[in-house]
Amino acid sequence: MHLEIQGLTTEDAPTLVLASGLGGVAGFWQPQLAALTPHYRVVTYDQRGTGRSADTLPDGYSMAMMAAELAEALEQHGIQRYDIIGHALGGLIGLQLALDFPQRVGRVVVINGWLSLDAHTQRCFQVRQDLLMNVGVEAFVRAQPLFLYPAEWLARNQDRINAEDAHHVAHFQGMENLLRRLHALKSADFRPQVARITQPVLAICSQDDLLVPWSCSPQLAQTLPNGSLIEMAWGGHAMSVTDADNFNALLLRWLADTAAPAQRAAS
């Protein structure tokens, strides 16, 4: 699995692992790096079967497998203790890590995620899957920004979106890989085990998210033993991209407020 490690280099530096959504690649987090790297060791990675972590995913691929693969890759780099910041699918990977490797995970941030899949999000995923299987990769890729970004932001950034579309088509993860990752995402249901996730968890959402109803985040935060909630008014599903300055400031404040005493003193 391809990992990139940036920011602080001391052995005891607080570590943030950034896990992207269904796209799977590290580049999603570019708008966060300048804000986070002065304060943390920051790990980004291409998830198995995506980007520079090319592989053929097995039948029955699951959220537990995604979490175990990340834990193993981090251990190979000598990283034993970390916080997880995840967008949608990446946030669910963070929750799974908190369940399966509780001694390694300090805090989790879930961006536009959920406790269990909402019927609206299920419908959106089905539309995207139908486009992929019945029309093709280019149609799937062209539709993706509609679920990620607010309309006004899309209208102002057409050149950027067109360039991203071309890149995503050229580097598409493959239909079978995407369908197996999507199945793992849709199958994840944390309701039976949520009481076991005792780490501090921030659920942060955007109220204009088209893909995931914003109400999923309050539900997640209220159900967790140590959950908290931040709501942004604007930014869409990918508000960490569209409203990065506001998102970064909110994230840094929560990380500072929930830091261990020794970490607060060091910063």
C-alpha cells in the first residue's frame, strides 16, 4: 500500500492518518496539508486497489479488511499510535479501526459519514452504479462531481472539474474494484457495536450535502459514547475541498481541544 508521510519528523510526533472516500487516493487531502503538517506527522495513502496501490480486490472485500490493511501498512512504517480523519468511506474505516485496533487509535474524525447507510444515500449509490455498468466509466466520472460539490461551486470551477474528470477516467480504479469497495461501504453497519467505540469521535457534516443527509452526523455523534458534532452550512459532500479554510480551522480547533495534556504542552 502506498503511503506518504509529511510534516513533523520526531518519533513522538502526534500522527494524523487521512483516509479518503470512495475515490481512495491520497490527493483528495491536498487542501489540508499546509494547515496540518506544521503541527502533526500526517499520513496519506492510496487505498488498496486505487491509485499507486494497484491490486485486484478479492470477493467479499469488507470494511474490516480495509481497516486491517491500513493498520498493517502503518505498522510497517513504525507507526503504532495515531488519530484517523476520514471522509465518508474513510471515516467508516476510522470507526472500524477504533473497533478492531482500539489500542492504536486515539481519536476519529468522520466527515459526512454515517452509523448505517441511509435510504437516500443508497439511492445515490445505485444511480452511480447503474451509470457505471450500463453507460460506462466516462458517464460515471462525469456524474461524480454532482454528488460532491455545490452547484454554484461547480459553475465557477468548470475548467478544474473537466481536468479532474480526464484524470479520473485515465486512472480509474477498475469496475470490479470499485464495485467491491462500494459493496463493502454499503454493507457497513456500526449500530450493533457503536457502544464499543469509546475514543473521542467528531462527526462533521455539511448541511447542503447532496449525497449524505446532514442528519446522519448528529445521529452518529449522539449514539457514540464520546461523540461530538460540528455542522457547516455550506460546502457539499466534499466541503473539505470547497470550503477548505473554514473546514481546516474547525478541524484544528477540535484537535487542539481534545488533545492529551502532554500533546497540548508540546504544541
